[in-house]
Amino acid sequence: MNYHIPVLLNETLEILAPKNTERALDCTFGGGGHTRALLNSSECYVCGIDRDPEAKFRADSLKIQYGDRFDFLLGRFSQLSKLLKNSDKFDMIMFDFGISSFQIDTSERGFSFSKEAPLDMRMSKEGISAYDIVNFFSERDLANIIWTYGDERNARKIAAEVVEKRKISKVETTTQLSDIVKKVLGYSSIRKGHSKLDAATKTFQAIRIFVNDELKEINDALEYIPQILNNNARIATISFHALEDRIVKSWAKSKKNCFFQINKRVIKPNKNEIHENPRSRSAILRGFVYTEDNRERC
Ligand SMILES: C[S@@+](CC[C@H](N)C(=O)[O-])C[C@H]1O[C@@H](n2cnc3c(N)ncnc32)[C@H](O)[C@@H]1O
């Protein structure tokens, strides 16, 4: 697949409810799926942000199509105060956490356990890579990462096996790492509901989260957004695992005086969406409205 299907698109638009002349910030531009839908659903303005330099090429074609109604900023959403101008305020903000299909399906990015490639996993294409962690971190640190960010019960055994292997030669590729995990767990995949879960899923997720400091990114961005919101701004967050969703939930709880949940229950993809786009299966959408009445308590 070298395209990305936007997840929970109609449901997200319902939460964001764009109106002509309003301003939206899409903090996870990716392939521009949500941005494009916003731009098509009203005469609003959208600023897209992504840390992946490859997203810029996709943004260029939206710029040609939508002109002044669209801008793109390359950077991390934890850096909003540096990326945006002081006067920038928004009526809608969206986050669609995690990685895009472009990133997973481009094998040389090293995100996928099913495609032979150098261990990398860096969304921004800079900083420490999965290779550095797997080959140079201590056994204990490696086990902690796999346990904390992957909830992998066999984290210690996996770390021990990695350390054994790298005594002989470096673990260079995605499939080498995946084979180590499979050997330790003793299976290649298990059934989870209607789908199959690859044995290496949790370990890869853990290393990816660590490489990109994903949880701190989310925390920092959510803490900052009250400063760039207009009154009655809407916020949509799409999480893909419990660690992300937990941060959103606890942020919302701590800010309950100025952010009100739009839907009582979280929104999940229906069977049709999961059938058409299996990658949507774990998505959890939450929507909030900001009121500046209690801004000082936010
Ligand atoms: C799930 S994809 C978004 C897909 C997009 N909504 C679409 O429909 O095309 C997530 C995107 O967010 C980007 N991203 C993840 N963490 C980020 C961060 N901390 N700062 C900026 N971009 C980030 C990734 O590089 C990826 O392109």
C-alpha cells in the first residue's frame, strides 16, 4: 500500500465541525487525509504539521490545490510554541497519533517487521534509531523499553536473546529482530479477535515509541494547546493504543474546567471501516470543546 486511508474521517469532521473562515491545526498531517477533508467541507483554513520530511512533498500538492487556505510546517507537535507565530489561534485542532501507512509501507524506513530493511523507525529521520537502541542499550534498559511501551510479558527474555545475538554480530535489520522475538516467543503470530497479531508487534511498537519519544510529544502538545485556542475551539484526538489514550484521558481530567468532552463515549471504527481498513481497528476517537471562561484554571 503506498497510500494512507484516513481513520474515522466522518466522525472526526463531526467533532471538528469546520465553518467558513475558521482556522484548523492538523498536528499529524501524514498523507493529508484529514486536512483535505476539512478543506473540502468548508471554506476554512488549515495549517498542517508533521515531523516527517517526506510529508512535505505530499503537502506541496495540497498547497497548489488550496493556495492561501493551506500551509505546512515541518516539525514536532511538542514544539508548537516555536513552530507557530505568536498571534496564531485556532478553532479546531486534530491529532491522529502514531505512524502513517506511507511510513509503515516504505520498507527502508524500518518500521515494519514484515519487510527486510535496516532497523531505523525515526519519523523525523534524525536522532537515535532503532539500530542504536537494539545494539547499544544495556540488556536492562532494552527490557524496560519493551515492557513499558510494548506491554510485552517476555520483555526480559527478548532483551537477553538480543544481547546474546549481538555478541556475535550486530542486529542490523527488521527481520533479524523479528526472528529473535519469534524464536523467544515460540510462535510467529497469534489470533486476536478476527485478525492475526504478529509475534513481533509489541516489541516493534515499544522500540518505535521510544525512538520517537511519542508519549512525551503528546503530553507536551496537549499541555500547550490552551494557549493557541479560540473560545469554543474543538479538539479531536485519535489514539491507537492504551498508552496514547491514557495520556489523553488524564490530560482531559486535569483540564476538566476548560475542556468538555463532546461525546459521552469514545468513538471507534465500525465493522465496515475495519473491514476496508484493518489498520483502523484499534483507533479511539475523543472530542473536546474548549471554553476560555476558566482559562486561568487550565
Ligand atoms: C497516523 S498518521 C496521520 C495521517 C493523517 N491524519 C492522514 O489522514 O493522512 C500520523 C502522522 O503524524 C506524524 N507525527 C507523529 N508524531 C508526530 C509529532 N510528535 N510531531 C509531528 N508529527 C508527528 C507522523 O510522522 C505521521 O505522518
